[in-house]
Amino acid sequence: MNSPRPTVVLGFWVGRIKMEMLKVQFFVMAICALVISLLLPSINAQTLAPTPAPTSDGVAVDQGIAYVLMVLALLLTYIIH
């Protein structure tokens, strides 16, 4: 009398199989999402145009000299006062 009913046992196994299928489906979908997220950005990738070599037009040198003269004037003013 204490033996389980066949429908309950069958229902348990069906539920267990469904859970295993859900786990496998989730794992497969997670792997697919990871692969797609890694591959799709590379589809839109473009090669970068080569940049021209940096050239100095003298502005940086002039600006450096101006900063040195300003610091010199500031120090001279500080010493005089």
C-alpha cells in the first residue's frame, strides 16, 4: 500500500527530463549568445586610414619659449617685490 503510484513516478521523471532539457537549452543559448556577441562587431570593422606623419610648424617651439619667458618674468617680479 505504500508503493508510489505509477503516475506520480512518471510525472517525476517527466519533470526531471524537462528540467534537464531546460538546462541544456539554456547552456546552448548562452554559448550561442557569446559567440554571436564576439563575432558581430567584427563584421562592421573597417581598416583605419594611415595617419600623416606629425610635422612641427614652429608653433610648439614658440609656445615653449613664451612659457619660459612668462615664468622668468614671474620669478623676476617675485624677487623684486
